[in-house]
Amino acid sequence: MGRLTDGAFDGRAPHRVHPGSGFRVWFTEPLGLLTQVGEKVDTDESVARFLIAAQGELDRRRGGSQRFVYVHDWRRLASYTPGARKLMTEWGLDVRSRTDSIVVALAPQAKVVRMGVTVAIMALQVAGFSMKVVDELEPTLSALDLRAATR
């Protein structure tokens, strides 16, 4: 499986790229999204809206009672706005009944980002989510047998 840090997942180009930041989205099998920080390492509301918009495509790909897996490679994330955190948390709450798990990869040295994500995770775990933060993403991708969707 290709290293995510090179902008490729499973040897495939991203399905969607945010024009302002280079933030990337791959649709996955099993059904879900893999997101990765792009060239711009500071995230704002426009990136959050871009990721939420990808949810519409994911919903169209969903069949029956399939539940989603979300994996976020945010190891390069340096900061995000409170508005972006609010939108992402609301998005998480909105998809909770259709979500199997959420994994967020963060750099150990990103203390401020980690603190903010931890607050959001606590809110989502109270709502019944299976969420975890990891330092390395590749073992999680292997354990989930996650690969880029071909369609």
C-alpha cells in the first residue's frame, strides 16, 4: 500500500482535492473516506465544508445498511479554526448512525491540534462513536484492510 505522505493511497490519485489547500479525499473500500492534509497545513471552514460535501458522494455509494469508516491522516495539520472544528464535530454527529469507526492520525508534536481533536473526540464518544487517535496510520490501514475505491 502506498505511503500516504506522498499524496497517493494504494497507488491511486485522490478522488477529490480541495483547490485552496490541496486537502485530499479518497473514497475507500470498505466504504468510507480517507482524508489527508494537503499543501496548506492550516485548516479553515472552507476545508471543513469540502470534506462534508464529500459525504454526499459517500452517501450515494452506500448500499443498504453499510456503515462508514473514516480515516483522517492529519499528521501534517498545524492548526484549524474554531469554526472548522465546530463544522467537523457537527458533521460527525450527523453521520453517527451510519458510522462504524473513526481514526485520526496526528503527529505527536502537534500538541494544540491534538488537544482540540481530543475535545471533539470526547463529544463524539459520548454520542456513541468508536474513535481513536493514532501516531502512525499504516498499521490501521492494514488492520482495516482499507484500500482506495476503484469507482
